[in-house]
Amino acid sequence: MTKTFLVVQTGVSESREVPCNCGCKQTFKNEREQWKRLDTGETTFDGAYSFGTGAMWFEEQWLSEGKHRDWDNDDGQHLVVRTPGGLWDIDSRASNCGSPNDRLHRCWIRHGIAPDITVDKVGLTCSAGAGSIISGKYHGFLRAGEFTPPL
């Protein structure tokens, strides 16, 4: 099983001039934020996902008039994790949501404090699945901060 770990932005950014890919001589400014893996102290400017499978971070979501595109009760901070098959926004609406017109439930319910969380269907939820995630070729569960072996 793969254990999850929390990564956070450090507040440090890097700015550099990068040449255009088209072959012209123009450059553009590339600004990147530094991310830190809390359990090891490792840092990168390559994005939270670059830490590999198990990386977990809070990502600010765009809100319009205080509402998320899917939820009326969204604070804009979504927990995202890199699964063995790709990225999963745990606080998003599932593609097979059983209540697509309801704006208060969650398709996945998370319990605990990141990164030691369990995701299931215990709470105000819909009929979609049993709390598992299908991401790329991975289909499994997140239990006590660890991904289960593929189903």
C-alpha cells in the first residue's frame, strides 16, 4: 500500500526568463512557487504533484459569488492527492454522481486530518460507488492515509 504525505507551499517563489519554444528569440517570465514535503523537508519548484504518488495538498478552487461550480457550501480549499493512477480532487463531484443537481452533499466524505484521512460514504453523500476512486488505471480506496491495493 502507498502512504500519503502532505505538501504545502512555502511562500518562496522563483522567477526566470525562459526562451520561447517556437524558435524565435523572445523570452517570457516563468514564475513558480516552491512546495515542501512536510514529512521529509524536501522542496521543489516543479509543483506539488511532482513529489509522486501519495502527495496530498490543499488547492484553492475558483469561487464565483462565494460558490463553487459544484457546491453551495464550498470553502474553496479542495484536498487533492496523487493516486497510483493520477490526480484526484477528493472534494470534487464524481463523474458518476448519483445526485447531480444537489449542491450540498459530497460524493466522497473525508474523515481525519490530512494526510492521515479515510475517504468513504459515511455522511451527507450520494449513491455513487462505495467511496472508492477510479483514477487512470487505479481503482481503490484511501484508508487511514494509505491507498489500498488496486481492486
